[in-house]
Amino acid sequence: MKETAQQYTQRILGNVAGQEPLKVQAAMPKKLQRLVARASAPKLRKRPAPDKWSVAEILAHLADVEIVVGWRVRSILGAPGTAIQAFDQDAWVEAGHYARRNPRESIAQIRAAREANLVLYKSLSPEQWKHYGLHAERGQETVEHIVRMIAGHDLNHLQKIERILAAKAAFL
């Protein structure tokens, strides 16, 4: 059974409970780099199951999501109350050829976009953190909520990468 938008939000926010979202986000590129440093390209591209993403696909997803979230936050800051478009992440995996992307280049893209977004977040006034957009699936989301969600999203995918690589290590 597919989870609802509310269940997804609760699960993702649960990943970051008790942690500082900006610190989680700042640490993510190095954690990813360390995780994939010794893994071969074929290992990073192999899906753990036909309907599950490979490490390479997860990394490409994270790179694209960082661009998306940067756009969303900037849109909200420029026009509070703006609509936030959802996207079909599985369609992006196929259309964006995530399986063929270089995992290390994806990490470099994550790092570059993340650094730009962190500079923005650190410059925000308390009032700006409360600006919101209207997500097509999840409803009203403040900048603060979005930043917390991305930290939880990071940790969700970090755990998936760790599980994939640990499982593959046992069988390779």
C-alpha cells in the first residue's frame, strides 16, 4: 500500500528528529563521498531489486532534488504563498538517465547546489523562515519545514545507500 502524503511527511521528519537540519545537510556530501569511495561503478549501478533504485540513481535523484528545493525556496521567498509543483520522481529517474550518470559527478552536483542553498538559508531572517508555499500534494509548507524535510530526505536516502552497499558487500 502506497503511503499518503501525511505518512511520508511524518516518516521523513522522523529521520531528522532531534537534529539540526542545516548541520545534517552540510554533512551529507562528505558522508556520501565516503560511502561510495571504494565501491566500483558496476556495484553503484546495480539495482538491489527491479523496482528499487541503485546507488547511482539515488545520488542522481539527490542532485536533482537539491536543485528543485533551491528553486522552491527561492520561489517562496520571492512570492510567499506561491504554488509548489510536485514531480514524478520515478519518471525523472528514467527521463534523466539516472542509471547512466556518474555517481561521483552526482555527488559533486549535490555539493555545489547544497553549498549555494546553505548560503541562502543562513542569510534568512526569522520572518523569511515562516514564508510558505502551497505544495500540490502536501499543502502549505514553510521554508523552515522544507529545509527540515530535505534533511530528513537526505537521511532517508543515506540509510538506503548504506543498506544497499552493506547487502552487496555480503554477496560480492
